[in-house]
Amino acid sequence: MKLVLASSSPRRRELLPLLGLPFEVIEPEVEELTTGDPREVVAANAELKARAGAGLAGPGATVLGADTDVVLNGLVLGKPADEAEARARLRSLAGRDHEVHSGVYVVGPAGARSGTEATTVGFRRLGDDEIDAYVATGEWRGRAGGYAVQGYGSSLIASVDGDLSNVIGLPLPLVARLVGDLQTS
């Protein structure tokens, strides 16, 4: 099976090898959805990426698209555009639980499979000095919710209930199941 990851995410490129699957990377450009039911948004964005990637990968490829976002009180937070937005997101998450949703879509010669994953993350209470120090690291850039659980952001976290790989950006158990389903089809 020729597996193609349709993503520009460095985190997904780091995680996917943990499944032992050889893969190539294509970076399709798609206009992502940003509003609506969070599970539906990440599922639709994953499909958009996979289908756009399939158009670039050519016949015979199995293409994996994924989308991850942070959800607080039912609202998709997205990636902060600047330091002020990063601070605002971190303040809104401080001392509270939120969800990280991912959509995964795999399409290839054997058909298509899709699924979603949700993980609950609890933030510690944070003071302005802690938020400022984290924002100064720059790690928030390009990150859903404005933090990275696998980096300096781990110090912001009080708890993770569910799949940690989902919070990083690619729910590996779900990906393994979907790819496996297509291989046995």
C-alpha cells in the first residue's frame, strides 16, 4: 500500500512513523471550515484534505487526511493569529477542561474510511506571568488552541483524559484502525 499523508503538520509527520507505515507527504491547499459542530468541522476538513491529496497523489495511492482543533464550550478555537490572541486563548483555557477533536479520513483504491476522536484536557490555573512566559516561547504559533502538549505546553496541563496522540495532532489508534480496515477490504 502506498500511503500518502495529506498534511503540512510537522506533528503528524513525527507521529505517523510510530505506526510503522512507510509514507510520503503531500501538502494540499484547502479552504478549511471553521464554524459548525466541532466533530463535523474536523471530519469535513479531514475529508477535504484527503480528497485534495488524492487528486495530487495519483492512482493507486491511499491518502490520509486529518484535522485537529481545540473546543471550549462548544466553540472551535482555531490557531491564534498573534501573541494577543494566544494570550487570550490561554486565559480562556486556564483552570478549565476543554476538548481536542480530530477527524481522520482515509481514501484509496479500496474505498474510504473515516472517524473522529475526542480527548478532554484540563489546564492548571495560570497566572499572567506564566501565560506571558509561555507565549514568549513562540510554541503557540500554528497550534490549535495556542499550545503544544508535547512541548513547553506540558507544564500548562493538569490532566489528559483520552488519547494523548490525538492532542498532539494525529489519533494513532484511530488511524491504525482505519488504514487496517482498508487493507483488509
